[in-house]
Amino acid sequence: MNAELGLRMIDVRYKGAAPAITDLRRGEIQVSYALTVTALPLARDGRAKRIAIMREGRPEQAPEIPTFAELGFPNVKAGVVSGVLAPAAR
């Protein structure tokens, strides 16, 4: 993303979305990646600013948010892999 957008961002790993969102709202960090389900409530009530969606098309639940491709950056995409886990001993 840095190369595509001509940025110099540092990747800081958080232990979950809650600490990252807290730091974003405090101004400790300037940008954060978040799942749509996490980001939409924050953006809709004004606690965060929407920039763009990192996927092929606009999501049904937020058709007003442009994709990076629509903003002229077709190579900025992200995928999310989900799975169901259980303790190994069971």
C-alpha cells in the first residue's frame, strides 16, 4: 500500500481492533485498517473518517464508500480469511 499510494506508513500490530480504534480516536495513530463491520458504526456516528474500501466492489452495507480502485489505485486490495476454531483437546 505504501508503494501504491506513495506513502511512508509504519505497520504497527495491535492485539485486536479495540486497542487500535482507541488509539485512532485518541490521535495516537493516523490511520487504521478495520473490518467493515467494525468501521461502519464509527464512521457513521462521526468517530472516524471513512477513506476507502480495500476490495473489488462497494459493500452492500456501505455503498457510499468508494473503493481504492475507484480512487485510481486498482492494486490496493485486501482479503480476509475467516475460519472456525476449537480447542485441540476436545
